[in-house]
Amino acid sequence: QPQPQPQPKGRELFRSQRKESEGSVDCPNLEFEYGDADGHGAELAELYSYTEEPELSHNRRCFEEDFHTQVPDRRWLELDGAQQKAYVMRLLDGLEVVNRDKRLRVARAILYLAQGVFGDCDNEGDVLHWSRHNSFLLYQLGTFSAFLELLNMEIENSQACSSALRKPAISLADSTELRVLLSVMYLMVENIRVEQETDPPEWKTFRETFRMELSFPVHTEEPFALLLFTMVTKFCSGHAPHFPMKKVLLLLWKVLLFTLGGFEALQAMKVRRREELGLPPLPEDSIQVVRGMRAASPPTYAIELMEQQQQQQQQPKRGHRSRRPLMKQDSLDIYNERDPFKNDEGGVDEEENDDVDSGIEGELDLMERDAIIPAMPAQRLPIERVSFPKGLPWAPKVRQKDIEHFLEASRNKFIGFTLGQDTETLIGLPRPIHESVKTLKQHKYVSISDVQIKNEEELEKCPMSLGEEEVQETPCEVLYRAMLYNLPQCMIALLKILLAAAPTSKAKTDSINILADVLPEEMPITVLQSMKLGIDVNRHKEIIVKSISALLLLLLKHFKLNHIYQFEYVSQHLVFANCIPLILKFFNQNIMSYITAKNSISVLDYPHCTVCDLPELTAESLEAGDNNQFCWRNLFSCINLLRILNKLTKWKHSRTMMLVVFKSAPILKRALKVKQAMMQLYVLKLLKIQTKYLGRQWRKSNMKTMSAIYQKVRHRMNDDWAYGNDIDARPWDFQAEECTLRANIEAFNSRRYDKPQDSEFAPVDNCLQSVLGQRLELPEDFHYSYELWLEREVFSQPIRWEELLHCQ
């Protein structure tokens, strides 16, 4: 009789259920290409909430009622260029009226033009084409400047603010004017920003002019991005709860992307900057390297499946544990498989015991097979078919400090004294040390930041002899100077909104309301309406997370290239505002379900909903969602947040210890389930920097993660990340580290941006005649009381000659 199969008990049962619930077994390779933004149509679609859908037809009515009175029996597409310009100029004149309702109707008609006059179009491609065409036309005729003035008026509209503050619940109706204005501006920025090969030459000229207008303010004292940052801080302070935050953040992100440049533009700027500074070229293009990497598989379910099959067929006797078949020794060495002589319970993370988390959960299968191996009959594992990596993806790097530390240790050991920062003198050191230093110097990498820090030190030491620094007036420099004094509030506001939009956040009474521009005036009555609103709210939050993560990453990368201390200033304020625990809180969820979330209704997305007849929505169709393998915006957000976390913690021991203290290792390991190379790379980088602090037991239990780090992350030649030697003996003073950095940042900011007229280095006038002859501006009331002043301060004061003698 067949014996019943042993059922998993307790811990094993919980573990298997958790694995199944988190979908780690059947996670496919995600065909995701990381870029500056999603496809053009998708980015335009995310501007609108599903609750705003009725407003599309309202915009169309406003346009057609006016258009048919001016141009009867014609369609917009039939007009020639001159007629279209004449009509737009007439619309712009209508924005000058005092009546708010009339002004709003004209703004809606202009919005309909920017949306691509979908009433005259047959398909989605036509809508997008005319949206771009009309955006360039509107810009050419000065529409953006006109809408900027209206936006300033709406921001300062105290009546709207006070009425919103008095309301118990804010809805879409409270932000109607702002949403129309921001939508027009967003469509213009996004349509003009995106280049296409078929663009006529004059469009390229308009694009450059528009970029310059947004980067370098002409009529105002501040760049446009600063106005949007001001809206964000005003919203978070509670003074303007009706601001449509999603639209503001999307527009802010796209303005930064347009004016500062995307990731490829950044790479080109970096190459050019290194040439200007006389530094050797970059060893590789990081974007291309990451795109060429393959994702590693999550936990080694293939081997587990085969083990299970073998156990079933062999049916071991009761009381004896079945052991895994021995593997070839070379495969054990290369892939760091678990020791087959140890029992199965030996590989549990010491840190994950509290979470009842498997020691190999989230581990990477470094065999990198594209699919899970099907269950096979009991036989020898097919070691021969394993494809070994041909080489490491990154060129190793060495810092100047690493060479200095290596030589200092070597001289102490072999000679007994050190030579400070001298890296040339090798007298008295054995031959292998000479070879080591030669190899280290071959891979030495000097970053732009190193040069900037060195220049800053020299400027601080010799301010008079070196003179004033020449600062390039780049869009990044203009933005930093404008943001400088409000930057802490801006960072806190962005993180507050990010916290409110994170799926792991619990609804609190004191948290800010980010749903003001998605909630309808009348709350849903039917189940279907509730489901639709639920999807809309989740999608709304996802878009907010996407825009904040993208704009923070852009700011950090551009400020770092412009000047390292600008980057450090932003970073430090993010860290002080608890950005590190916030991102870890975000990842402390079922990340696979977040990335595969179906919070979209494709038939309601713009431009599809404008040209296609909408099918009847049912609860089943809403639950089914779309057929996409993953949600682009959510995967994009996750990668951005991981990159921000890397930027904040790189080379900062105090912040690395924050990762350890907040127990980030199990959270990050769970993120390795996502089979996407770029996301895995940034998770592994974060694990690498804290590995030495996690203890020997953790490293022993996570050998595959260690191997994955070795295989995918760049090598620093004499970095003992995998061993953690003498960690306890190293007295890191974390507070001093941040304080020193803070002092350097403040010195940089005051030297470059605080320029008082009476500087201590100003030349002193020693000529008595010219000093007495100088004209001083005295206050008006001084003329009435100067005689009393003379009597009190001069004549009645005795001259103490002995004090003057003592001073000498």
C-alpha cells in the first residue's frame, strides 16, 4: 500500500504558504527597459484621474460652442496655419476678461486644443499627433506665459484657500481652475519636450527656446520649477489643501527632466565635464552595462523541485533524513551552494528568525536559467549545461584613499613608520607590495567630486590669492541658487507626500490629504462605482510615488555633477527628514504584488477613451485588470527609490549603520524576488555596503546573495566587504562624520552664495581725509536729535588716556 506523504508542519508549512502567497515561484523575467519616462501616450494618460473623465467632453463643448460661432461649417483640422493662429490669438484675448467663469471657459477651450481636438480624430495616433501640433502652436503664440500669469493669480487666491480650509471634505470641484491651468502647461511641456525624427526644423528651435525660458527666468526672478516647489510646500503646510498635488508633481518632474536633462544627457555631460577637468574617460557607460545585464533567478526552486521528486521516488525509511545527492566539488565552489552535509535547518538567517523567514528566501539562483527546470526523474544534476559567466560586468575601481591606506598599513608592517599621503616612495617594501601598488594605480579612478572637494579646500585656505571662483551659469546652478533657502522645507514636503502615498502607510488623522483632486463631489453609491474609485485612488497614489521618486533622483544626480556639496546639502536634508526609514518602509511590503498591481482601467485611459466607444464596465472586468506582465510605473518607482537610497548611503558609514539598525537586510532580500536586472543590481549594492556589519552567521546563511554581489556589483580592490575584519575595533564617530560634512557644506554655501558687501577681505581705506570725506546715509530722525547725540556720546564722555596706553 502506498504510504501517505509526510505533511509539512508548523514552520515549514508557514514558510511554504508565505512563498506561495508572495508569488516567488512563478516570477517570470520582466521585459522592462528603464528610461527617463514611460511611453508618450502613457505619460499623458497619467495626467488625468478617471473621475475627471466627464470633463473631457466639457472641454470639447466649450471649444465647439465658441469655434462654430467664429468659423461656421469648418473643422479645426481643415484650417490652414494662419487661420489656426488667428483663432488661438482670439482665444488668448478671452483670457484677459475679469469674469472668472468666462475665463475658465476659454481656458477649457485651449485645453481641448492641447488635448488633440479628439472630436475630429478617428484613432489614438491622430489625437497624439494633433496634441503635439497644437502644443507647439500654442507655445509659439505665447500661451504658456499667459497661463503662468493665471497660475500665479490662482496660487495667491486667498478666497479659494480659505473656502477650502473651511470645508470638511475637499473634492475635485475645489481645484477646477488650477487643474485646467496645470493640465494645459503639462501637455505643452510634455509634448514639446519629447523629440521625434519627423519634427520640422522650427519645432527644434521652439524646443530650445522653451527650455531656456523655463531654465533661466526672464520676466520673474525665479525659475518656473521654484514656483511649483512653492506650491508643494504651501500644500504641505496646510495653507492650500485644494492644490491638485498629482498634477503639480507631474509637471514639476517633467520641467526638471526638460530643463536639466535626462539620464543619457547626464552621462554625456559627465563625459564632457571629465574632459574639461583633464580626467581620463569613464571606463564604461553605466546605462549600457546595466541594460546588458541579465536578471538572476529568485530562490533555487529548480533544485528544490528535483529534491522533492527524488524524495517521493526513493521514499526514505521512517526516522532517517534524506540527504541531497552530492554535487561536483567545482560547482559547489563556484556557486557557493549550501553544504550538502548540513541538515536543512542550518541555513536560517539569524536576523530573520523573528520573521519566520527562510534562510534562502529571496536568494538568487546564479545559474541564471530562463525558466524553472521541469521535474525530472532521479538522475545526476546536469552540471555540464550550466553557462558560466564570461567576465565581470564592471571595471574595478580604486580611490586615492584606498592606495594611501594600503601603503600606510604596509609601511607600518614592514618599516615601522609612515610617510603620510606619499604614494610614490616604495623604498624598503617587498616586491609583492610594489606589484600590488602598481595594480591599484592601474585601476585608480578619480571622480569629478574628488576634484571639486580638492578645489573647495584650496579656495577655503587661500581665498585672496586664488580670487573669486568662476561659476558656470547652468540651469542646475540657477535652480540651486533659487532653492537654497527653501530647500529643507521642499525636501520635507516631498517626503511627507511620499509617506502619504506609500501603500504601507496607515491612514492617520494628522496626515495630509493627497486625494483632494481624485475624489468626486458625490461619493459612489453602487459597488461598481466604489471599485472604480478604489482603483482610481490606488493609481493616483502610484503616480505620485512615481513622480516624487523620479524628481528626487534627477535632483540628486544633477546636483552631484554640478557640485558635490550641492548634492550633499540635499542628501543631508533628506536623511534628516527620515528618507532612509521611509524608503525601507515602502519596500517592507509584498513587492511582487506591488509591481504586478492592476490599478488601471485601460478603456478609460486617455486618449483611448476619447475616440473609442466605452464598453459597459462590470465588476469582473475591473477585477481582471489589464494583461500586462507588470506595472511600468511601479517598477520604475521601485528602481528610483533604490537608486536614491544608494546615493544617500554610498561612502557614508553613519548612514550605512542606519540600514543595519533598521534591519533592512531581510526587506531588501525580499526585493530580490523581482526578476529584473537593474532592480536586483541596486538591491545587491545596498546589501554589499552593510554585509560586513551583519555578522558572520548572516554571511554564512546567505552565501548565494554574497556570490550574486560578487558577480554583479562593481569591485573595489582592497575592500573587505565580504569579511568584516576588525569591525568592532573601528571606532566610527557617526555624529562627528555628519557634523564635519555639515560644516563643509555651510562653508561652501556661505562662500559662494552669501556675499556681504563689507567682507573681511575687502581693502581697508587708511587715508584720514578720504574716510572723513565719505558721505554717510543717516536716518531722517537723526537730523532732529544729533545735538543730543553729540552731547551724550561725545562731549559728556571723559577721555581715558590710561586705557589707550594699556591697549598698546
